[in-house]
Amino acid sequence: MKIMEGSHAVAEAVKACRPHVISAYPITPQTHIVEEISRMVADGELACEYIRVESEHSAMSVCVGASATGARTYTATTSQGMALMHEVLFNAAGLRLPIVMTAVNRALSAPINIWDDQQDAISQRDTGWIQLHAEDSQEASDMIIQAYRIAEDHDVLLPVMIGMDGFILTHVYEPVELCPQEKVDEFLPLYEPTQYLTPKNPLTFGPIVDPSMYMEFRYMIHEAMGRAKKKIMNVASEFRDKFGRYYGGLIDTYEAEDAEVLILAMGSVIGTIKDAIDELRADGKKVGLVKVRCYRPFPAEAILEAAKDAKAIAVLDKNISLGHEGALYTDVKSVLYNKGPLALGFILGLGGRDITKSTIENIVAKAQKAIESGRVEEESEFVDLDQEVL
Amino acid sequence: MKEIRIHGRGGQGVVTSAELLAIAAFEDGKFSQAFPFFGFERRGAPIVSFVRISDSPIRLRSHIYNPDYLIVQDPTLVGVVEVTSGVRPDGMVIVNTEKEPEKLELEAEAQVRTINATKIAMDVLGRPIMNTALIGAFARATGEISVESIKHAVMNRFPGEMGEKNAEAVQKAYDMMRG
């Protein structure tokens, strides 16, 4: 084990995957990842084409072009940069290109804010990218290696983004175990594209498709998303066998088996929730956790299985679909419709607002109150709002 | 678990101090975590960083509201921000200043210790970069981290002569601080 910055743990994993092309544009708090990678390339530690560009739109466009030639590609971005990529993200998925990206999570303007929430990644929900979320530096690093295996599988062939909470994980120093190169080489063979651009065999990628076929292409992406579920679970298990670390498949659970109140969340808040659960359990409260590792494809079956015996589930969203509610909450309710526990939605942690153990304890208390009264009074609420600012 | 909060200003190495403490604690065989809370990055702005040290893996990621130890790199922050907010009564506050503890108008039940780390930095490094000296003083005053591990972390971070000079500042502050 080593102690290092989360961003550097990610850079080390990227290096171990031997990417051919990396293109990125620096933006806080993603910067330390791409700075470290460009240092590796400049110092000759990583033999790869690092292409500097003038925007995130160009960074993703470079990745699309490079990936279409059969190159393993990587990029990282956050917030406004991710928003600027939006258009190209659809192309990467539609062209079935297995690009891997670290989606450092940060709030969106306006007002401008450089701190963490997950609005940026959630806003890319429908682009056709597989979306994973990491709990700590170790998982953010290990997920890179898993992501290439998932993305490049011929039954999947879809890009993967890995959510990593900005500052909270990118800038944290904590112990991390890096994967030895020879083991990564065994786990992750060279990418073998089914089709790729080469002058020897000219092909057209992404031609216009008229109404007679467009729906079929969308259907095929949707089907690949469905197949990715099994692949994500299998890769997680294979990773455990190879490297000895496991974080769950599509979801993970903690103290969930006999839980009356379940908390469902994703990202770096998971650790704080686990500590809060230990304290609540010591108080005799039956509280557990469902950690969502994979947001798209959405693990409907796994969540239903984990939640079916609970009395209430509190869904934590570090995002909001303005005018409605948190995105995870909507998804979870659709899964539990008519067959599950009471569901409560909480919007919290926006723009870097700190989430403490007492935040979690208050949420659990609200869920317990709903159980006692048998009904949810306020479906979706903002947590810890400062009334003086309003 | 021990929790440390460091107050300083942008450019004073607030974040580096936290990282060095975490690295040194890890080298001592503990689990550790360090992370910053930036304002908008600019020189002179008040900045806070956090360190946790534990015998078991650390999962908690919230800010530190009730630190066992508080390190104040810049005494001019006293009165500007509530530096001593939430410090545990049985904890310790370490301030970089030439003043004696009783001359500081700090509102804290915790024990207050002072060291003129800026002077040590000027004497040894020729520059007022006092963060490494201050964590040397921390090692002595609290006994939480070995001075050897801190010096090792400092020399790894700043290779060559700069690292050696900073390690010297660490040792000097360690020797000057009473245990």
C-alpha cells in the first residue's frame, strides 16, 4: 500500500491500462489527473499520444477519432467541461466506441461553483454512456481497469464514465494499493476492435441513417446496455479473483439484510454513511445501505431485491432535476412502484455542501417517522437549507 | 481516531502541511487521510485543510468540526475567521507566532502552544515558508507522529537541498517545542 492523492491513483491506473491516445483539457478539480498523466508521457513513463486541445468538445472529438482507428483512449473532465462535451458523448456511444473517461464530479454554473456535486454526470444520463460511481480513491483507480474490460467487450462496445467526487476524492491523500503492471496486462488484453478505420480497408463511421433504420440503432445501444449489466458484475468478480478487491457488482450493500431503513446513495458519501450506520446500529436502529455503483444501466433488479424487505428507503441525490426531484429518487421509485417500501427523497451536498454523520442521522429519523405514520409527508426535500440565504 | 484542522492562507502551504502529516502518519504504520477545503484558489485567501489519523481504515469524509488538534499557520487569521471553532476541550491549539500563548486572544478551553515557526524558516530557509517547521513543532507537542517520518516525507516531497533544509527546519522546531 502507498499513500497518494486520489488523482494520482487514477493516473497510475490509466498508465497501467496502456492507452494509445489521451486527449484532455484541464479544469478544476480534474486537473491533477491530466497533469500527472502528461508528466508520465513527457518523462517517457507512458508511451502514448497525449493530445492537447483547446476545449473539452475537442478532447472528446479526438477520443472519438482515435478510438475509431482501434486505439485505446482516455480522457477526464468535470462540470462545465463535461457539459461542453455533451454533444460528442452521444456520438461516442452511437459509434459504439469503448472510450473510458473519469467524470470528476462538480457543480454546474450559474452561480459558478468549483465544488462537488453530481449534477454534471447525471446530466449525461441519456447519452448512452455506461456510468459508474466510485466510493473512494481505490475504487476510482480500480474502476479504470474494470471499465476498459467492460467497454471493450464485444457484447457491450460502449463508452464508460467513472464518477469521482471532485476535491473529496480527487484531492484526498489516502492509502491506495496500485495494480501491478503484469497483472493488469493479464487482466486486460489488448483492445481488439471489430471494425476500425484504416486506409487499407476504408469504412464510413457514422453516416446518416434515415427513419427506416434509426430506431434499430437506438434499440441496439439499449440492448448493449442491458448486456453490460452482467458484464459489469462479472468483471467485478474477476477483478476480485485477480486483485483481491471487491466493491459490489451493480450495487453493493452494507448492513442491509435485516434493515428497516435503507439509505441509497452513490459516490464518496458512502463512507460517511457507513460510519453513521455503525453508530445507529450501536443504538439498536436497524439501518442499512444500498450503494449504487452503476447508475447507467440502472440496476433495477438488484435494487428491488435489496430493498424489498425494508420498511423505508431514503434516497440521497447530489443532483436535482429542477422542477421535479433528484434523479436517483425518480429511478428508485419507478423500480419500487407498488411493491416496495416507503420511499423518501433527499437533495443534499450540492455545490460542495458538506454531508456529516448527523445529516445522515436526521435523514434516518425522518424515514423512521414515515414508517411510524405509514406515509411519506414530503416526498422530496432539500437537506440543511440555510433559511437566511433564501 | 485523531482529527487535525489546519488554518492558513493561500500560498502558505496549508494543503501541503496536511498531506505531509498524512504521509508521515502512514509511514508510522497508521491509516491516514488528508484533504483540503479551498476557497477560490488565490494567494492570501483563508484556507483550511484536514487530517485524520486512525488505527483502522478511514471512511468518514465530512469536514472536521471538532478537531483534537488545531494548527494555525497565520496568527492574523485570529479574529478574521473563527479558527478555534469546535476544538475539543482536551485538545491542543498550536499557533505560529512570536507571542506567548496567554497574549493571544484565543477563545478555546484547549491547551494553547506557540512557536515562532516563521523565524525558524527565515533562519534556516531564508524565506518565510514556515509550514514544515510548524509540523515539526506539532510532532513534538502532540507525540502523534514521529519526527523521522515527517522529515522523510518532507525530503521526498522536496528533493535535494530544499528538502534537506526543510527537514532541518522540522528538526529545529521539534527541538525548540517542549514536549
